[in-house]
Amino acid sequence: VVENEYEAEKIINKAFQAALSGRKGPVLLDFCSSIWKKEIDISEHINECKFKKNTINYDSVYEMLKEAHKPVVLIGDGIRQAGVEIQLSKIINKTNIPVLSSRGSQDSGRLFDNYYGYIGSHGLRYSNYIFSEADLVIALGNRMAFPLNSESYKKALENKKIIRIEYDRREIQRSILNTYTIKNDLRSFVEEFNFKINCSSNWTDLCCLVKNKLMFCDCNSTVDFLCQIFKEYKDSDFVMDVGNNEFWASKAYELSGVKARTYYSKSFGALGCSLAKSIGIFYKNKKHIVCVTGDQGFQLNIQELQFISREKIPVLIFIINNKISGMIKDREKREGYAVHTTYNTGYNDVTHIGIFDIPMMSNIPELVYLAPTNKQEYLAMIDWSLNQNLYPVAIRAPRNGVFESEYAVKSNYDDLNKYIVTQEGSYIAVLALGDFYQLGEKLCTEIADKYNLPTLINPIYITGVDTDLLNDLKKNHRLIITLEDGILDGGFGEKIARFYGADDVKVLNYGLKKEFLDRYNVNEVMEKNRLRVDLILEDIERIIK
């Protein structure tokens, strides 16, 4: 606490020393409000923390290495903080020792030839198996912050010896089963220790076999999708949020084989942190950002959306909408109570319905919000967004299945708010946005059978109006129908209705009523909002008459 201006320099200096010594990390400085407006002279020099070098005898460690048949090196983010990633990887790669990591340092693991993934309660099956089978673990830059009362971890630690390099006094005091702790900073250890170890080929062969056998366990369509995205955009930085989305992203990153930098919340569990982190990471690295977040975390990001739009920060946001706080639900179920959701469903909950995005995001200046209708269009939009620097882009991922494009998909979306006419007709035009494009196709087929061939339009852009096309429709159209998978108030359809407000053209908007839907039946909601072909045809007939 800084209580007056006279002690400010001394305390600030002390804070820097604490932040840069031992295990490096943040220090909180609390300034009393009484000195906020005071002038304080601070010298430019911050006293550097002098690290006291210890003379360490490594004989016991060498003896353990000599006796080990199944050694592994367990790395953590500490190797990055210590600045020894490259140096350590060059040394370990000569030994053939298998390397495991924490989930937060899996990108550092890419530097090691014998890397076998990340361990933990959300770790990879083959990584956890290799860790459980190892008879010696050398922990470098890894706190080994296991839940010590966990029976599964106790069992995994019983059959092995652990060598831990640690300089933080509080960490050294933590008791971990079968652990031999060396009090030293990591950089000094890497420089001093002789890693000339012969690792048995039987052990490395077993590690390879297990990895190949279990590589694709626990995969799902989300993991497969993110894996493809990571491969396509391997030169971007990947930023993850909190929740099941980050676990799927970690698995996808592992499968992708790319070497991009990854950023996680780690133990802080800050829901909605990914977009804020993306801003800081962009200013540091000046690279495109791929931001992976969940449907709940994204609801906390209205200020960040405004900022990236104003500053035109090139971040591509993937919202993994599983309509549930999965981790919270699982914990509540284990602990025997349900506050956030219900035991049985947890889906379609009022906190996760995700139908308010169109009014919210389509009205943010400078943000381009796109609505793909098929797989090819989706991938083309992603590709364009990461290869341009003019706008921040959000893409509304299709959720109604995977459809192949029946028309040529454009690759450049620089010419904003230009819709695509996929079927030319007259009198009636249907603007079917994103997920509801297939509904628009079905509607147009029925209109053609009952009346005449209508015009079908894929708007693509949620954030703007194609004034040239809409003006052209006035020539031979008298009824415009809009379809959108979101609430009508402030949505896409209302923009079209406002455009034709002074004209002799009628507009029918179809979407959802502004309300909270809790554990709803989709078909019932569609019927209630007249989002069925037969009900829309009834409305058309009333207007035409």
C-alpha cells in the first residue's frame, strides 16, 4: 500500500523486485486516493533484483536418472517465463526423453521432437497414460499443481520419483509425494545440468504406440472444425476463453500439429476474457488473432466489441455455442444441487439462448457481421477475414447442418453490403439470411408452384443494406419477405422494412419475438412465430388478395 508520496518510489521499486525475482509474476500496488494528484519524482532506474547463485550438487539427480527406465520431462509455462524454451528443447531433443506439458504450455511442447501432449484432468488420454507409467518425472517450469487429495493423482504419483526445480519459497513448502526438490532458478539449472541420458527405445516405442492408438479419443465435430481452422490459419495467434470451448480448442490444437502461439486463462477462470486478451495480444504481436469463446463468455464482451470495431483490430471470433454452461452444470450435478440449470437438460436455458446477437452486433459501427448459408461460403468468409486489415469481422456460424453450395461462392467480401441473387423472379422476393436460407429455398419452391417464380436472395451481410439491389427490386416486385434466425426488434428485417417505408412495396418480416425463452421446444417456437412454410403462405395469400 502506498500511503503517501514520500514512500512511493521505495515501494514501487520493491514491487518491481518482487515481480522479477523467484517465480516472476504480478504485484498489486494500492495507492491511497489522497495522493492521486500529488507530484512524485521517480528516478528512471529500478534497482535490479540480484539472484543469489547456489552451488548445487546434482549427484543424487544423476543417480536417479541412471536408475530410471521410463523417464519423462514435464514442462510448464515457467520455461517460457525463464526464457529457456529454445535452449532446453535443443538439449532435450538430443536425449530422446519423452516430453509432456501442462495444457497452458502445449505450444512450447511443439519445440520438442519427442512431445506427447498435455496432462491433467482435462488432459489427453495418451499423455495421462504416459505420465502414469513413467518411473521418473523431471518437472521444469511446472508447478505440478495437482489436487493432492485426488485419488487418481495419488495413484499416478505412487510408482515414480519426481525431480522438481523450484525457487519460490511457497512452492517449495508444498509437499508432493515422492518429490526431490532442487532449490535453483530454471535458467541456472538448464545451463549447469548435464542431460546426457540414454533413454530406452522400448520406452519411446511404447509412448508412440499409445499416442497413435489414443490420438482421436474424445473428438467431436467441434474439435474437428477447430482443428481445420487452426491448420488453415497457422500464422495467427490463438486466444481461448474459459469453459468447454477451451478444452475442445486444446484438443484441436494438438491434432492440428501447428506451432502457433496459444493463450489461455489458466487457473484464473476469467469467463469472457478471450476478446479482451486478443486486444492486448494484437498490440504486442501485431498479428491476426483467432479468438475462441463460448456463448456465455461472449455475453460479457460488449465493450471489447466496440473497441475492436473502432480501432479496426483484425480479430476473428469463433463462438462455440453449446447452449449450456457445461462445466458449471457438471460441477453442480456432482455436488448435488442445481442453481444455474437443471440436472436433466441444461439446454435452451434463458442464459444461453443466443438469439439477441443480430441487433447487438449488426449495429456496431465498423464491425462486419456475416451470415454464411453453406460450408463453402463459411470457409471463404473465414479466409477473407484473416487476409484483410480493414475491418474486425464476426461470422455467424451455421447451426442447422452442413450444406454444400449450389452456386459459385465469392472469395472477396471487401465490397460491403452487396447481396447475392441466387434465383431471379418477379413480384415476390425472399431475403433469407444465414441459417434460414434453406427455409427460404423451400418457401420459394412453394410460391413458384402456387403463384409465380419468386426472387431468392442471400444477403450475406447482416450489418448493412444493399441499396442498389433493393432499389432495383422496386421495378417488378410488390412483396418483400425477410427471414432471420434471431429476434425481429432491431434486427435485419427491420432494416429492409425501413428502406421501403416510403415506397409502394409491402414487407413481411419473419423472425423471433423479443422474449426470454427457457428450455423451449424449437418446433413450438417456430410455429408460434409463423416460421413455417405453410404459415408464411397463408400470410402471402392474405396480402395478395
